[in-house]
Amino acid sequence: MSDFESDSFPENDWDECGDLVWNEFDWERYLREQDDVLHRYLGHYERLKGHPECIDEVAHLMGWDAGQRGTDAAEDSGLPRDDRDDTPGLDEAAPIEPYTLHKNPVFIATKAIYLSLRRSWERVAVDAAKVPQPLALSVLTSLCRGEEQAVLGVQALDLGDYAMAISLFKRSLEELNRTLALVCGPASAAPRTFSAWREDALPRLFDLREIWLRVMNECREELGRRVDDKG
């Protein structure tokens, strides 16, 4: 949907893929490649953090905007060529692979940003002198719950159940608000290390919220079109 539209095969395009017979090694290779895509997204995101249009610029670099290659967008980004994503656009010939949830841009963006939040939080929260341990556990739990609901929302989105996707993303937003309350509440009045983590984490949380709100809005628009078509 827009920059975060699903890459899934429309209608009956699966029929053209033939019978894909993969063994355990093939699937392990495939999953490692998808892990690389996730880390590539995170690499772009880290380089562009602080940019006013960060999530849109990263989407361009990943080649997710319709009809434009990620390398074209990189020309305008000012990034060195080694930092640009050379992933082929959807219009280029490429070996056919099975589509899975791992290829969905919303899934990649959500997983990558949450990965950065968890990693940095674990480095801070492991030290009881820096963060009270009840708070450390509560924040980590909230991060995991928010990610879980968002991933379920992406799954519903991939299946074309836009109403269910909206409901699940609402739940992820509720959990994200709980995370914000924890890191900004009285219990978080802690040493400088925690303040530094919070300063870095807040833009990431707001980026997640922006991505999900966009998806929810486009889901509502799609549901509205379906109602109009039936009328």
C-alpha cells in the first residue's frame, strides 16, 4: 500500500510459478536472504535517522515506491554508492521465488525498527544500576507485544482482510502507547544512560506509529471502495 504495499502475487499469478519443490536447505537460504533484507533496511534507517522524511526515504532506497528502483532514489539521497540498495525493482526479470510474509514492506520496516529498539534496550536494561529491573522487564515485554500485534496485522493485510488488519494495528498502537507511557512516565526518571536511550527511541516509536496509521488509512480507503463497488 503506497510505499509499504504488499509484494504478494495478485489473483492467480501463483499459477505461473509452477510447482516449487524446496528442501530444508532451500528454505534456510531463503530465510537468510530475508534476514539480510531486514538488516539492509535497518542500515538505511540508521543512516537517515533525523531526516524529516526518514521512512519515505528508506522506502525509496529499498525500491518500494511504484515504478522506481531503489538505486534511482539513492541518487537523490546523497548516500555513497556503497551504501545504496541495488535490489532490482519489481519490473526487472528475476528468478521466481515463493512469496512469504518476510517480503512484505510493512513487515520488514516493523521488524527492523523493533529490532533496533530491543537491541539498544537490552544493552541498557541489563545493568540494574542504570534501569530498575521491574521497568526493564516491563518495557521489553511491551516492545515484544507491540511487535507481535503488528506482525499479525501484516498477516491479515497480506490475506486481504483489511478490517481485521485495522483491528490488529489498533492493538499494536495501544501497546506502543503503553511503551511510551513507560519510557516517559515517573518510573523512568533514571540516570543519564536511560535518558540517552529514550531520546534515540522516541523517534523510532513515532515512525512505527506513522507507518501503521498510513496502512490503517489505506485499509479503510480500500474497504470504502469495496462498499462503493457493491453499491
